[in-house]
Amino acid sequence: MKTGRKFKRTPGELKAIFHYLEEEYSGLGLSGKCKSEIDLSVEEVFMNMVRHNTGSSHDIEISLVKPGPGTVAIYLKDHEKIPFDLTKRKELDVDAYARKKQPGGLGIHLVRRMMDEVKFEHHNGISLITLVKHITEEAEC
Amino acid sequence: MLKIQRITDNEWKLSGRFDASQTEKASAELSQLQESTTLDLEDLDYISSMGLSVLVNTYKRLNENGHALRLSNPNSHVRDIFRYTRLDQVFQIIE
């Protein structure tokens, strides 16, 4: 796997993360709406790691690759003793959310809505989340 | 970077990117709203779930006091975020 860039676990790193992603988009020839959708999905997963994996002081590593002509894959790697598999999180009842207006769960819901695949692996104390976006005319990449 | 401007007492404008790093500043600024207000989103390029939470909390606070929070002119990406979360059913969105 391509070596990514490491970011400190704080919301203040988001500016640097978006800058890094923009550099990668240029290299991969991505444009349009799908850049915003990848930005948003990376922010949601990154912030999920920052807020829920408070026992770690390690940096979070992010990389973006184009494994094939029609696909972009984004990897977020974090040191995590107790794995939190966000793919197993219950589907958010968005209607109930909108009705009650209770915070929580929106971020993962948006990631699932915007990405074509979300995968979770955990090996030797490292959690790896893979986001896959298919490059199609509809995705406006 | 998110920019929040007060245009009139009842009209404010958000521009730039409303991500998790901006929530503290945005919450502080929007806590000044005490009456029904329209937020112009024409130049808002991006909003994440943390940004949505700030808007929802502001909506709830105003609503509990009998006031409204309306949104106007979101771009298509921002509009999609409200649609995907059904918050377009909560906020009055003026095109």
C-alpha cells in the first residue's frame, strides 16, 4: 500500500488534510462534486477516530490511490487497542434524527451515502478504514 | 475557513468551509442570534456533520423561543447534504 501522510489527532489538522487531498486530486485528475464528497467522508472518519479513540496519541495516516481507471480508494490508518468497526454501526434513522434533532450518527450516515464501499480491518493494533468511490459520470468526478 | 457576516439583524451570511475545526467559533457567533433569522448560504462551499449540528442546535434554540432559522441559496453540494440527512424537512430552505 502507498505510504500516506500523517496528521495529528486534532480538528486543527483538517486544513492540512484538505490541502493534502487537493494535491492528490490534481495528481489523479479528479475534479468536481466527488472531491467535496471525498473531503467530507475523510473528515467524518478522521473526526470519528479523534473523538472516539482518545486512548491513542499516534498520528492518523491518510492516503489516496487510484487502483483502477474507474475507482478511487482512500485509506485511514489509526492505532487502536479496542477496534471500533464503524461499518457495524446501526443504520441511522434519519427521519427520527430530523424529527428529534438529536446530534450523533450523522457523519457515518453521510459517509455511507457518499462512498460506494466502506471497509474496516484491524490487525496488530492498527485499524484500517478503506473508502471506495467509483468514478462515474453520475459521481461528477 | 468559515466566514460569518451579519448583514442585518435578521440576515447573516456564511461563506467558505464549515468543517469540524470551525464549530467553536460558529457556535459562539451564532449564539448572538435572538430572533428569526435567515442565513445566506450562497457562498458556503462545504458543510460537514459538525457544521450541521451547530445549525441544528441554533435552530432548536430559536425555535424553543418562538423564532425561526431559515436558510437561503445553498449550492447543489450543500443542498445534497441537507437532503441526505432529511434536514431539508426541518429547515425552511429558500432557493
